[in-house]
Amino acid sequence: QQYVKATWPSLNSSTIQLLGLFSDEVNASQPSEFTIHSRAMFKAAVILSQQYNITIEGQFIGWNVGQTGGRAIDAMSSTCQAASTSNIVGIVGPAYSRESPIIAGFGERVGIPVISYAATDPDLSDRNAYPAFYRTVPSDNAAATAIVKLFIRFNWSSCIIIYQNDAYGSNGAKILTELFIKNNLIVADTLVFDIATLRMQDNLKNFLISSSTRIVVLWAGSVYTTLIIQNALDSDVLGPHFTWILSSSLPLNSFHETYHQKLIGMLTVEPIPGNIVDAPINTTLLNAAYTIWKQYEPETFPNSGQVNYFALFAFDATWLLIQSLKELCSKTTNSSSSCISFSNSSFCFDRHFLSSELFFNTINNMILLDVSGPIQFNINVTDRIDGSFYYAQNSRNSSNRLNFVPVLKYSNRDGWQEYSEGNVIIWSGNSLIPPTGGAKLEGVKLRIGVIQSVPFTMISTVTNEFGQNATKLIGYIPDLIDLLQNKMKFIPNIELIPPHRTYSSLEQLVEDCVYDIIVGDVTVTATRRENIDFSNSIFDNSLRIIMRKAPDVDLDVFAFMKPFSWRLWLLILGTTVLASILICLLERETNPILEEERTITGLYAMSVWYTFGNLVGYGAGPLHPTTPAGRLLTAGLYILCLVLVASYTANLASDLTVSRSKDLISGI
């Protein structure tokens, strides 16, 4: 579509002007829809302020327009030139994140606000770093959160991020990666598109095919998105095997019709005005702005439903400045000085807005209902407090052509919801089933190398249907490949690896892409894992140590008696009884301790205690023999104690050792 030069009224003669910065080149032959719509709504807001009779110290507000070409240095040049020749009290723009830091720095130095309608870089949210910067478009912090919730909605766990190498792309990919990690999602890898050379910094096809994920998040502007998608089509890494999620839409009619089937199933996640998610907007202002646009530039006005949404953010940025100026000057009506006074200097960097602090405070305290929704700021961040709304569009055939159709809508309050009941998502391959996000082999041709090895892969001679002899691969490996093919639906091209190839050289065949996969009796080693991946083992062939099953342990309360036979225990008992009687007879007349016992029972009990104590090596305390015969008997008990204790200890240790080792097998 060709656009003709507009016939807007000239409003650059006013001494109070707003500067609008737009992304196209000066005198571009085919300006973008993004620039045309945003510039039209910027001018419509200024003219609307005149229709509403909004004046600053008796003067209407005018405009000054600068074209930046998307370059920071050109944005600075246009800004400085306008500020040196006109009374610029506020800047609407710039459009791109890479231009915004330098313009925000200029606004801080001069003391005028810079309100962007399209710069979404998360780093620009820092109020301490950019005290003069504001934006009406939602930050990429909100966009990244919306994408993470989209992954959670469809149970996707990983993705590849492709981004352009500027502030918008790099910082957007950074915040998205941080949110993925925070939500236990995986960024499998990242790939950079160089906006200087307009090329990927790696081979796109090899990069995507070698990845385990099939979800690709593309974080790039519309112009670069078109180039990247064309590269993906040429490399055959779009539909039906990959699902792409874009941060900006692109003109689908710019691609050849032969690619249209592969373009089906993409999603875009883009900011939208509040009315899409049933949030309130100022429809009176919106309709008035559209009326002005159609009056002065009817050839570029599409219809109210096809206006670029960034144009609405541009209107809100302009209207916020107009209302803030009106509020500022209403507070200083009793002052002797002008509310829009600058220090006397014609050089752009030496000028300074005298009421800058009051101006910024006025913006921070403004509460407006604009054409994109509620507008409100605070002193902590540069982002609007509310009004972060998004929708997901789905590329699909609609009305006999390929279009983007809204299918989901998002707000901070409600998360993702269906856009309307009839708009179901058409996924890659014209499927209604959401993709799993993992790599699939269905319909993929695989070059499979097999090794001749009995019984895994063997060559058999068979007679074909023409009566001719033919060779056929049989064995465990061919049967396994047939089973996998039936389940995974891939297309196998099985080749027998030449017999002169050694096992150590097989990994090089996979690494050099001679074969996609080799199936055979290959041992998995640490060295081989450094270059190629292995599946889980399909056949185990290694030595094993066989052991008997340990029997259940039986609890034997009399196990302590096993070191001696029952006959020996009876002999020990008899010896104890006999020795006790002898001690009683020999010592009762002369031993003072035994003399104290007046009963036969007590006397014999003390004798038994004496005998038992000496048999176990403990002794009998104060009871000692006094007669020669008693001492001789005691000596015999000592010798018997030594023999019994040593024998019992040795036999008990032997029994315990045998019980612990009897289940082991030796000789293997």
C-alpha cells in the first residue's frame, strides 16, 4: 500500500511545542504503518487540545516532528536541532529502546519529560537512572511475565530464545530468561540476530534441529522478525515441526504463497489497549482523535479496528503531556514568571526548563483515563502503574487468506483467557492439539547406520517377488528399528556400515552427519560421550556377581550356650555343686565368715557363691579359704576358670564368624 503526503495544518509556529520522534527515515519512500499511525495520533492529540481550547498562557500548543531512522545519534540530532530552534516543553518518543537512553538523558539535562510510546526495554524502568523518562507502553517485564504464563497454560517446559542484538532484544531476552528460571522453566539456548549485518550469528537450521525443544521465542522488532522468519522458512525450521512465539507481528502477505502452510500456527504476544480485555478507556477522546485523523489524512486511516495499537500509546503520551502542562500552569498563575520559562540559551544542551521539578511532580500525580486505559505514574518506576494488557494472535487461514487472528487476551488481574469462544488456536500442521514442546520424529527421514554383528544385525539371502535373490537385514537391531518406526512414525533409511570401519571410528560418522543415528553393540565410554550422545542401553552384556539370598534371621535366646555342648554344661554344673559342698565342709569350722551363717541353707549358699565367683573369674569378695585343703581346691577352681573362659570365648567368636560368612560364594 502506497501512502501520499498528508495535509496536516502547520502548527510549528507556536512558541509552546511538543516534539514527536518517529522511527522512519527522513523522506522515506515507503514509511511503515507503525510510524504513520503513531505520527497521525500524535498530531491528532495536539489538534484536539486546540479544539478543546486548551491554552498555555494564552497560546495553543504546537508540534515539531523528528525522524530518527531508528538510530540513537539521529534521534539526538533531531532533538537537539528542534530544542535549539523551538520552545520544546516535552518529547513524545522515541520509538525504540536503543534510542531512549540518550534522549532520556537529554530530557534530564534540559529538565523536560520524555514519554515513549513504544520503548519497552526493562532497564528503562529504573527511575533513579532515568528521572525524566516515562512510557505509556507496558514494559517488557510485563510481556515476559505474560509469555511465562502462556508456557504454564500449555504445559511447555523449555524454549529457544532468538533475539536482536540491541537494548530491546538483549534486555528482553535477559528478563525472560530470569523469569523462566524463577518459574522452573528452561531456556535451552539463545541465538542472536545481528541487526548490523542482518544475519544470524549461528546456523539457524543446525541450531534448532539439534535442540531437544521445539518452542522458539523470537524477541525482535517487526522488520527483523520478517527477515528471521524468511530465514526459518528457507531452512525448513518453521511449521509443522516448530512452534514460534513472536514479540511483534509481521505482514504475512510478504511471503510467497508456497510457504503459507508452514506459517500457520505461529503466535504473537503484543501490547493492546484496555478495551480488548474489558478495561475502561476514554472512547470520547478516541473517537475525536479518529475524526481528526480522517479529516486531515484520510488516505492513511484504515478503520477503527485496524489502527496500530502503538498509535494509541502515542496519543496517550501526547495527551498526558498536554494535561500535565495545563495542570502545571494552573498552579503557577499567581507567579510573576512564566510557567514554561527556560534559561536563556539557544544551545540545546545549555537550556533548562525552570519549572522542571514541579513539572515532573505534576506528571507523577496525574490520573487520566486515556484511549489505551488508565494512566498513572509514581516516583519509583517509569512504567505506568496499571494498563499492562496483551493479546496472543494466531497465524491461520481466515477469509481465504493468511491472517493473524486474536485467540487469547491477558491482563495482570485475570491472566490468559480466551479472546472469544469461536477463535480456537490452529497449531502448526493445522492441528487443534497443542504441541508438547519436545522434538518429534514423525515424518522425519533418518539415516540409520547398523553394524554387522551376530546376533544383533545379520545378512540373510531371500527370494523377492520377482524370483531374484536379495539380501535382507535380520536380527535384534532390525526388529528394534521396525518397532520404533511403528511407534514414532519416522522414515528409516537403513545402511550397513562398511566392515572395515572400527568401533572407535563410529562416533566420527555421527559427528560428521554421515548418519543421524547408529544402532549397534557399541560400548558407552566417557571419551565417546564427549562428542556424541548415547541412548539408554538396549542390551546389557557384562559380568555379574551372583550371591545366595540371605536367609531370614532366626532369633535364638539360647545362642549364648552353643559354644559348649550340653554334656559340658552339665559337667560344669556338677563341678559347681561338688566344689560348693567341699568348701562348706572344709571351711565351716575355721572360716569366720562361714561361722556367721547359722543355717545350713545360708552356709551352702555362701559356698555356691564362692565356687561360682571363682569359676567365672570374678572372685567371692571377702570370703577367702583358711585351710590348706580349701586353698588347694580354690587353686583348682582358678585353673578350671582359665580353661573354661578361654574355650568359651574362642568357640563363641568362631560361631559368630561362621554365621556371618556362610552366605558368601567363593571361587567365581
